[in-house]
Amino acid sequence: MNWMAFTPELTYVAMAAVFLGLSMAREDHRRDFHTALVFSAVGVGVSLASAGVTADLFAESYRVDLFSQVFKVLLACGFFLVVVLCNELSGVKRRLHPEFYLLLTTSTLALMLLVSSVHLLTIYVSLELSSYSLYVLVYLRKNRPRRESTVVHYFLIGASASAVMVFGIALLYGSTRTMYAVEMARVLPSVISQPAAAIGFVMTLAGFFFKLAVFPFHFWAPEVYEGAVNQLTTYIATASKAAAIALLVRLTALGDSSAALAQVLVVLSIVTMTVGNVSAIVQKDLKRLLAYSSVAHAGYVLIGILSMNPAGYAGAVFYSAALVTLKFTCFMVLVKVAADGANITVDELAGLHKRSPILALALMLSLFGLCGIPPTIGFIGKLLVFTAAVEKGYFTLVLIAMINVVISLYYYLLVLKAAYLTEPKAGLPPLPVSAGDRLLAGTLIVLIVGIGFYPDPVIQIARSAAAVLL
């Protein structure tokens, strides 16, 4: 076995072991943060260094290729950025900071395993490892009313989705006599007319759609976003979503262009983006608004996936990178405004352009990117997935998606109205923004606009990553 191909995963295993030791030491929480910062930066470097490695590991149940490595870089970057925000982890008791980093590392490791898995049991175990880490992480938030209720709901919904998925996997195995995704994709078209195979396929997809928060498996998202500590919500909205997109793209690319599957994805895409955008309009809590925004973006991603062509898959890969950048920028502003770790409403952004002009600018550009206004990375992402869908003849679907973009523009502008046009009820002091925070915000602004003006390098990486799937 080529252990060098497994280097990113081994790095996070070592990182988890370090935090396990720190959790038993019970010392200075600042040391925990700096340790996490250094290790997460090393993780980014290792992921970048192994980007060109290819291998089939563990009896060909684990595939390391450019597609998986691109997403591992995204996951490593997302983990590093979330750790940067943990400089003021006020929402978690200090004595539990090592456990917070340990579980966050474990979840990232599981997501890295997920994007390379091509065996259904490996996929299931990776999903469960990530999910159970997140269940405990949500519970770690202190002084949150109804915390237990939120965690129990999240656990019950997640466990139910997992039970449905594993039963579907069992039905698929009974119909195809294989657990390898490649072989199953080859055999499934000939047996899909059998009730067991059809039901198993639908039940398995349900588990994957839960992770991506696709309708009707999205009900957990607003409650968990609202109930989790702000830094964890950032992680769920960025790294976790990117891994879910990677899994769906890989599994869809393995099969033939099934007309029935495409029609199912069309319906799910339309309903998901519409429910997400319409529900976001009435939200006052900023995290709940961003949760429903994530649901809507899951619908947009499905447009690229259901195209089932190289352009669609490349668009979905690019869209993942765009979502990680844009969603992180939004939550970075939220974390800095809510310095005490509390949730904030949209109205509490009033006067942000005076309190911190650079954070207000970062928020404005990220929201413009999320609704697809040029020249931003978000506009390029939507352009790629919409173009791929039109090439496959889904003009009506793209038209509905454009209507949804207009709907999303309304509630994004409400947020910007609060930040730029609304005066706070009482005079608020300027936000304490450190030099490091300004550097981070400036870097994100450059990425959002710079890639919007010159997206070719990222598009080429996305196309190369998608090409290895076909």
C-alpha cells in the first residue's frame, strides 16, 4: 500500500491524538488554540503537497485521485479558517476547548475519508463518524436555552436518516451482490426495475440528501445553525457541505445518465431552492437566514449534478469552492459582531459600515456572491452550473433557478440595508478588529472579486478534477 497517498488523513489522525492528550491535561486554553492553529496550517500544507497523488487503497475501497485531493484541500482550508475564528471561542467552556478541537478534527478526518470512499460501507462509516462528532459539538455550547432539545432533535433526525440509508444499502447489496460503488453502478441499471433495488436506491439517496440539507431532509439545518456555537455553524455551512457535494458528484458520475434519476433531481432541485429562499425571507435571526440560504444553494448545486456531464460536474466542484469562500466570509463577520458568542438578528448589524468598514465590505461582497452578482466568485459558480444545465436542455429549470436568484436578492439586500443604511438605536463603539482580522477579511475580499474577474485557473482545476470521474 502507498502510505504517502494517505498522508492527509494520517496528519489529522495525529492531530486528533494530540488533542486527546490535551483534553486530559486541562491547562491553558490559549495553548489549545495555538496548537490547533499550527496543526491546521500543517494540514493545509500536507493536503496541498499530496494534491497530485493517485492510488487505490484498502482493496480498492478507497480512491485517491485529483477529485478527492481537491476536496481535501478545501476541507483542510475550511478547518484552518474555522480554527482562526476560534481565537475567541466564548461560546464553549474553557475546560472543554480541547474536546471542541478534538471533535472538529475527527469530523474533518471523517469528511476526508468520505470524499475518497467508493465502497458503500466505507461511505456509511465516514458519514457516521462525522455526524456523531457534530452531535456532541452542538451540545458543547454553553448558556443556550433549549440546548438539549436541539441536540436531541438533531440526533434523532440524523440517526433516522442513517437507519434509512443503511437499510437502503442492504437492499442494494441484495439486488446487486456488491458493495463497491463502481460495480453497483454497472449492475444497477439492469435490476433497477425490481422493487427492492428501486426502494434501496431511493433510501440510500435519502441519507446523502440529509447531509446536503436537500428538501425534505433540510428541517434540521435552521435549528442546528441557530443552536450551535458560531464557529461550529461556520464549519457545518462550509466544510460539511463541500464534502456532501463531493460525495453526490462522485456517486452520480459513476452511473449512466439515467433519465429517471435526472427527473427526480430536477424536482428536488426546484423544491429545495424555492423552499430555502422563500423561508429565508421571514427570518430575523441571521444564522437561521443563512441556514435557509444554504438549503437554497443545495438546490443550485443539484442543477450541476443532474446535468450529468463534465461541465456540470466541474461547475459543482467550482460551486463548492465558491460556497466555502462566501459562507465563511458571512460567518466571519457574524463571529466578529457577536463577540460574546451570542446569536444576532439582522437588525443588530445596524451601523456596521461605521463600526468596521472592512467587515461591512466583506459582508456585502459575500452576499453579492451568494446571490450571483458579478464580478464575484458566486456569479461564476452559478454561470457554470446554469450553462451546463442549458446545454442538457434544462432551460425551464434554469429559468426557475433565476427566479429564485431574484427572490434571494431580496433578503440579502435586507441584510445589507441593516449594515449600510440603518442607524443603530443607541451609539455603538467601533468593533475591535485586529490586524490579523483585517488581513483575513482583505484576503477574502480579494478572493471573492479576484476569482470573479479571473476565474480561469480555478475553473481549470475544477475541470481536471471532474475529468477523472468520467
